[in-house]
Amino acid sequence: MDGERTDIFHHWHPIEDLPGEFVGYSPPGLEALTKLWPQRVEEARASGELDRFLTRLKRRWSIETGAVEGLYQLSRGVAETLIERGFIAALIPHGANGQLPEEIAMILEDHEYVLDGLFEFVAAKRDLTTSYIKQLHQAICRTQETAAGRDPFGNKTQIPLRKGTWKMRPNSPRRKDGLTHQYCPPEQVDIEIERLLRLHHEHMEKGVSPVVEAAWLHHRFVQIHPFQDGNGRVTRCLSTLVLLRARLLPMIVRVDEKEVYYDTLEAADGGDLRPLIQLIFEDQRRSVREISILARGDGRT
């Protein structure tokens, strides 16, 4: 009835294929950036800065992918120190939720271990499968023992985290206004993941732009939300895989971009993938700019 509030503000529906308008689409500037990246790599290698760039890139990815989810809170100064010196517990203050520096360091090491595995996965030319997605989840949540949940009375609490297995209960988040964003029901996860992978492989055969595919795969996986927790970190792994296969760089969403990032996902919920595509492209351009600064000292791209 008109004026009656619904308990769901975003109803779940099966994931949709990539809209036809995006099949041949590529962000303006991507082709030039793709050609520029190998040049910058060679310049960095010649200057002796390539290893430093890659080390910094991996550490930044490892920090940001958890920070954007609120797993820990690190000041920008602390984050930059860790990027330069490594994940040393003595450099990390106690977490806002009482986390020990050693616990935060272990989470960061888990993230870095997973990113190294993504590079190895791509180098081995393996196909993305359901079992590998579950392995990713298990690895990236290796030292995480609990996740947010609710007790039988509806009160917020921490519950044991099931690692490497699909969710057993609905995990649709409730907003501050009491409305709910509905994700895929547990009983539909297997079917939706199988369809996601089938469509992904079809896109690869069609030659869909890697930045477009990274955005599509990212958003559709979030729509499914197949795990009890850790879905955001896993979906950024999947986007990173797509980009690495195309000889591009890992997808990094920085914590100060969190609101913009969520806005792009909401736009994608409404059928517009362009903001998320552009976000991923701008991140690629920023990483190329950073290697330019290290290799040439001028930041020109």
C-alpha cells in the first residue's frame, strides 16, 4: 500500500550479466595506460626501484583492504611507516577495539600472503573456480576467529567465523533507519556462484576490458555475499586477479575513499557500473604515477 514502509530497501534478485553497452567499452585512457605501464616497469628496474615499488604496493594493498572494512584503524602516519618498514608489531599502536599490535600485524601478514598467492595463481595460468574462492576466504581470514552476528534475542554479538564455507544464515545488513539490504539467500549461493563463474569465463572469451570485468565481477560477488564475513576482502581479490591477468596492478581501495567506494557500489545496484569502473581505472593510474615517482622522481604519466 502507498505510504507503507517495507522492511527491505534493496530486494535480492539473481545476478545479471554484463549489460551489452559495456561488452566493448573501455575507459578513455586505459589503452595508453596499458602501454605506459611496461615502460615504467623497465625504468624502475633500471633505476633499482622496482622491488621497492612492488614491496610498497603489496603492503599498501594489505593494509587498505582491511582498513576499508574497519578490521583495524591505523593513522595515515602509522600506515606509511608500515609500508616502508614492514608489518612490525612494535610499530603498531593498540587497536581501537582493544586489538593487540601483534594481532593486527598477523592480519596484515595474512593479507600479504594472499596477495602473493594471487600473483602465483596468475603466473600458473589457473582457472578461477569455486574451490579457489573458498581457499581465498580461508586464507584471508586465517587469524580471524569471530564475525559480527546476533544472538537469539537479536542483540549484536560476536559469533565463530566459518572459514572457506558458504554462509549458513542470511547476512543482510540492517541500516541505521531499520531498513535492510538483502543479499543472496544461503540456499541460492551455490547456484549464483556457478553462474557468476560461467559468465566471467564467457566475458574473458569475448575480450571484455579487464577494468570493466573487474568492476562487474566485484559488484556481482558483493550482491551474492556468499560468506558469513570477509566478502569485501575476497571480492577485491577477485578484481585483482582479473587485473593481474591483464598485466595491470592490484585493486586498492583506500580507507579515505570508503564513502566514494560504497557510492559506486550503490550506483551499480541501480545498474550503472561506470562509477565503479572509473574508480578502478583511477586506482590503476595512481599506481602507475607512483612507480613514475620512484623511477624518475617527477611523477609524470
